[in-house]
Amino acid sequence: MQINPGAVPSLIATVFVGVIFLMMVSETIALGRDQDPITNLVRSVVRAYPGVSYVVAVIIGMLLGHLFWP
């Protein structure tokens, strides 16, 4: 199996959409069972480590800028 450079952004986008979809399914199931949804955990982690979340946001922005800037 060979992956050409043009397929890398498509692969990244597909994985990103898949993760978002799984998080939405998990959220729906948790709300249906009257449990604490995963977004509360994500929110508490971001509030506990704001520097790490900033670095992750900068890295994602740099990757998107590198891949999609003309």
C-alpha cells in the first residue's frame, strides 16, 4: 500500500471526522443514560492545562496552514 502526498490531507481529515463522529456517538449515549458526557472531561482538562491546549491549537493551526495555504 502506497500513500501519495496528495492523500495525506484527505487521510488526516477522514481521521478527524471519524474521531468527531465517535465523540458525538459517545456524547449521545452518555446523555441517554444520564451520565457525565466526555465533553465535561475535555473541558476540565483544558482548564487544568491551558498551556498544553494552547500548544496543541498552535500545532494544529500550523499544520492546517502548511497544508492548505496556497
